[in-house]
Amino acid sequence: MDPCIPLPIPNEQLEDLVEKAKDYALMHGICMRQKDKFDRDALHFAPFVLFPTPFPRDEYNKAVELQPILNELMHKVAHDYDFLKESLKHAIKVDDFTGRLWYIYETIMSEGGPTQELDVGLFRSDYFYCCGSKGIKQVEFNTIASSFGCVTSKLVQAHKYVVAEAGRGDLLKDIPDNGALEGLSGGLIEAWKIYDKPQSAIMFLVEDVTYNICDQKFHEFEIRKQCPEVYVIRKTLTELGNRAEMKEDKCLWIDGHEVAVVYMRCGYHPDQYPTEKEWEARLMMERSLAIKSPSISYHLAGTKKVQQELAKPGQVERFLGDKAQIESVRDIFTGLYSLDHDEVGNKSYEAAIRSPEKFVLKPQREGGGNNVYGADIKPFLEKIKDSEERNAYILMDRIQPPITTNYMVRPGQAKAQLVDVISELGIFGYVIGDKNSIHTNKYVGQMLRTKLSHVDEGGVAAGLGALDSVYLVDAGRCCLT
């Protein structure tokens, strides 16, 4: 697939554009803290590609139009106890982390259901454009700590600046604006207003050490910009365990602040619960009147096992009634297969052993770096063939996206590297509602993450991926042979 600007470009022009792009990123907070040289007071620009990456216009528009439908679908899934139980019945027995989350959910349900019936979901649906099917295919649906909404919103403007500086202002009309930062912040404010206690706070639940700090802090700043009377606090799960309390009226308090909304930017990985104290804090939070983003039911609805169950015939119809909507959702599903110890799971197992290059093996984890790919699948599966651990994994068809070229710009590297890359589209939306109704349901923005074409995992912080923006093109330009 041809890049938006013919590459390579002359070295003198490249050096000029890279310097301008770096400066723009640094001056506008498109930044992260470095993991290998952590300094609380120092930021480096986040890795990015120099030019926006082509993406088929019609498929991008399809993803945008689909987001409210997917928001509704996942909201309804999260409020269907029987479906969650059936989907996760094997995984919760062999995956300790999913089992602990399920225990919290079951505890809440056994107590008559959540005290706070309202949920706010800040969701992101991720896609590759698939050359085989000539359409977008969903990689996953994120219901917790969906990141990069802020910095990619700002990167769009950086890319428009760079493209214009390259003398290609004619391309700007095809680089869509990105309102993810404003939209996601607006969702948290709307939930805070529904809670309706002016002195209460929005609490960001954060890691002990935050590397992706700008993506979080700009949400705080945007909240204050849109609604100056709201107060934002940042706390860790450990701090919550040590100092928070739920009073008799079920209100959640910490350090003198009543918490109206909990926005979780951590809590999705076992390492973030080092002791029982953190688990107790999560349970207390779920029992409280605070509006959670996500609630424990939203969290469970985002697991890979639920995604796989939804792909089965007749399951989407359980939650959506409109035939056109059902077909549009089914159209984005790629092959998703159970590995349970039954006839269906054994067939999937044998298919993966025969042709591992056709699949990706996924556990019930968020946060990246957990999947198994290609040649590694066969020995991994053979190791757990007769183990119940197999039930904790799903198998997904490997999607073949188009390859293009771009300059990858990373902090600490003297020169931008011209590399072959593939890109993953993320669409942001938010939903607010309870088990009986949906109050608000919106698409709010997008992001693009681009990685080296020959690697499996594309972590931005790990050095294999970079932040990106969308440049819209006709589909005929993609997947050229």
C-alpha cells in the first residue's frame, strides 16, 4: 500500500520535518515517561510515525457508525448474568485472575446486585483492515483503561502540521479530526453530574508508577476545562485499600473526598493486585455508590472468552433486535474458536497444531504482550494439551493487514527509520446506562497504532510500535499485489 506521500524523501527535507515533528510533540504533550530511565520530572516524546497512514475511507466510516451499536451490545452483555456465567464457566476455574474478578461479581450479585445501578463505559473497539476479506475485522473490544485517546487526539494536529510543512496541504482534508479527548472527558463529567453531589470528586485509579502520564493528565485538564467546578483526584489501589472507606450510606470516601466516579486506568492485570488489600479495595469500590468506569460487569464483558462466545451463531441476536445491526456486527467478526476440552475445542486445537501460522492464541488478559503467535503456538499448546489451563485461552484467525512504509521516530534515536509497517485502528465511544436502559451512547474519536510489519506485538513503549493518525483513501489503494 502506497504511503500518503511518496517515500523516501530527500535527507535534508526529512531531517527538517523530523525536527519540527519532535518539537511539536514535545510542546503539545505528545509524551511519555521512559521506563528504562524513569524520572518523575522528565518527559520524552512518545514514539510516532512521521506521516499519517492510509486507511480505507468506507471501512473507517463503517467502524465509526458501528461504535454506538457495539456500545449497546457490550452494555447488554454486561447486564446478562446467565450469558457471562456460561461464557466464563471454564475460564474462572483455571485462570486465577478472571476467577477473582468473577468472585467479586458473584458477591455483588448475591447481595442483591450493585448498589449503584448506573455504569459508565469508556470503550475502544480495535480493528485491522483485512486484505483477504477487503474489510475491517475486530481484534478486540476494550472495556477497561482504553488508552491513547488523548495523545492521538493531539497527534492528528501534529500530522496536519507536518503534512502542510511538507508542501502537501492538499491532503489535509483527508486527515479526520479526532475528538476522543473531549468526548471521553465529557463522558466522565456526565456521570459526575448524574451523581449530583457538587462537592464530590472524580477519582482516577492509577498505577503505582505511571509512564503514560500525558494521556491521563490531559483528561484531568480537559475535565477541569469543560467543568471547572469538578475536582479530580488520583489514587492507587493500594492507597484505596489503606485509606478509603465506604460509609453506612454506601458512599465511597478517601482522604476527605466523596468519590462520585471511579475512572480505572489500572486494575486490569494481576500485578496490580499485589496483596489481598488491593482485592478488598476493588470489592469495596464495587459495593459502593460511586459510578464505576468500568464496573465489574463491564470488566468481565471485555474478556476474550466473552468475545469468542459472541461470535457463535445466534448470540448477537440475543442482545440486538435490528437485523441490519446484527449483520453489521457479524461482518466485523473474524474466526474465534474455543479451546475447551470438548469436541469443538479439540477440533480447534488440532487446526492450530496443523497450521499455527494461521492463528493467534489469546488469554484472558488486557495490557498487551500476552498473546502467542505463529511457530510458538504449537509447543505452547502441546504443553497444555491435557491441562485445564487450555480452557483459559481462545484461538483467533490471524488477520492479514496491508503493509505500507513510513518513518518511525523514537526518542534517543538520531535518525528516523524508514520501515515496513501495519496499522491497527481503534474507535472510542462511551455509554452510560443501567440494566434497563441506556441514557447516553456515543462515538467520540479514534486512534491508530502502527507497528513493524514483521513483529507480533506492537507495544509503543516497548520499541516495536508507534502512535499514528488516519489518512483516508479509497479501498482500491489498499492490498495491492
